[in-house]
Amino acid sequence: MGIKPRSSDQTAVSFSLPKALLDQADARAAALGMSRSQYLNQLLRRDVTDRAPLILQETPPEYRTKNVDAIASEVLKKYQPPKSLKPERGA
């Protein structure tokens, strides 16, 4: 998977943070099922645009974005074909 091109209305920014704070932000973003950029965007939008509380709810693990192969593997592990479709032993 390549790097997603930035849209014309976006810009890259650079600023300094203590490493420990960045590590905590990354962990929180992961817990929310977001990238670092998505997490920071949400916080800034909530404060600057929405004037909303800076509290984001965690996304349950089952709703977080996953690799399609991992999802398919999980589904197949749980799949039990109906008895009418199971081959008979010795056939």
C-alpha cells in the first residue's frame, strides 16, 4: 500500500512535542482505531470548529479497520457449514 496523496486543501505541518506525549498520543489514536493524523484532526476540529469537549470515544475492536485477509481468516475460522453441506465420511 502506497502513501495516500494529500488533497489540495491539506498541508503538512511540523511541530515539536515531548516524545513521551507523542507516544501517548499514538497509543490513544490506536485505541480509537485512528491514525495519528486522524486523531489530531479530530481533536483540532472538535475544539476549533465544533467547540466541543475534547473527549473521543474508543472504537470497539470489531469496528476498527483491519486487513481484509485478517477479516476473511477470522470469518472462515468461525464458519461451520450446515450439516447438509458436510461431506459424508468414507464417501
